[in-house]
Amino acid sequence: MPLDTTSRLLAPFLDHLTVEELDAVPYGVVQLDLDGRVLSYNTAEAENVGAMPRPLGRHFFFEVAPSANVPEFYGRFLEGVAAQRLDDTFNFTFSCALMPRRVMVRQYYSMRTGSVWLFVGQPDGSAFTRHTASHGLSAVRETPAYGVEQVASRVA
């Protein structure tokens, strides 16, 4: 089911979903307070960006996804918060450590809780494949362990 359809079906229930139910959604789901701090962050989004643990309490546009701190994304968020009305779907490219992450985003303002929900899917609006990043590579890779015994001594 495409991102727009899925998020429209979930919208009336978002504020009542448990952490486990949010984790079952195959799209990235992030709930932000009106300042942009992360209130909820589901497993699909964490797996897609390769970031664990979940960045609860951190500012989404400054700390979690600073490449989203642009008028095309953060500007829309601010306008929607000011109007207390936001239902916007658009394509966006996050700058990641290894390569750009192209996605479709839907921002939805919840009147009931006064928070904004972000839905993130593949660029065509389809769901993420579980346990794989959308761009084929995790944005976070383990650093190889180079021990002292592996360093050759240098002769001057």
C-alpha cells in the first residue's frame, strides 16, 4: 500500500498506537513535538538509517537529521505548526554518511496531541524492506578494530 494511503488510514489511530504497533508499520514513523524534538521513532526508520538507539528527546532538524534543516522540509514543518494544520507529502533527499538517502515524506499535524507525525517511505511511496536500508547500505558502519599488534613498527 502506498505511503499516502497507509498514512491516511493510520492518521485517526496514530495517537493511540503502542510502541509495538508503531514498530509493526513498515514505513519510517517519527513523532515530533511542536519544537521538533523526537517523541516516537519506530524500528523501520531506525533500521533504514542505521541508527540505534532511538533518538528520543533529540531535535530532529538539528541533531538527528540536520540535512532536513532546509526550507523544503523544516520550513514546511514550521509553517504547519504555526497554522496548526499540516498534511503534506513530498520527495526529499537526506544527506547520509555514505550516500544520499532519497525518500518520500509525509508530515501530518495531529490536532489531538499537538504533535507532528513524519512518515518516511521509498521514493515511490512504497514501504521499506525490513532489516535493510533504503539505499542498500547502512548509514552507519562498524569501524574496523586495529589493534596495536596490527601496526607495523616504523624505522626512521
